[in-house]
Amino acid sequence: MLWVSIIASLCHAFNVLQAAESITKIAAVLTPQQVEQHYIPLLNRLSHGDWFTSRTSSAALYAPVYLKVSPAIQEDLRKGFAALGSDDTPMVRRAAAKWLGVSAIFCFLSVIC
């Protein structure tokens, strides 16, 4: 998954989109333990990257694992996603807005299920 995270932080928009889709597909087959051990650190690296492209791609990666993690990590995910929504870079805020609906659905599902 490391090479996919590197691609997700590149500058070319198509590569970033494809890498985010690949990471999402990988997340679907990970166990909750694998998510916490591998995926969450990758998500944190991308979300706090120096380049806006890594932060932009990370916006799509919050929702797919939200229901697989513990409530404490869910809280961290909500805070991390909120930070993207208030990022200094307009492109990152736009990406967070784009994925807000999907993320909100997963947050809502975790409350009612």
C-alpha cells in the first residue's frame, strides 16, 4: 500500500484519483485490525502531507473505513476530516466538500446501527 500512497501524493490529478480509488478497494478487504495497523497511519500521512495533493486525495479515504474502526478512532477520523474542511488550500476544502455527503452517511450509520 506504500507505493499507492506515494502515487496519491503526486501532482497529476488523474494519478491521485486512481490511487485514491485503489486504496479504497484495498480498504474493502482489510480486517479492522489491518485498518488500524496500516490504513489509519497511511491516512494520517496523506492528511497531514506538505503538498495539497496528498491532503486532497485523503478526503476520499475517510468514509470507506469509518465503520470498521473503534469509536475512539472514529472520533479521530471525524476530527481529521473536519481539518481538511478548514484547510488553508481551496483545493483541499473543495475535496472535503465533495466527500462530505459520503462521510456524513457513514457517520450517521454508525450512530443508528
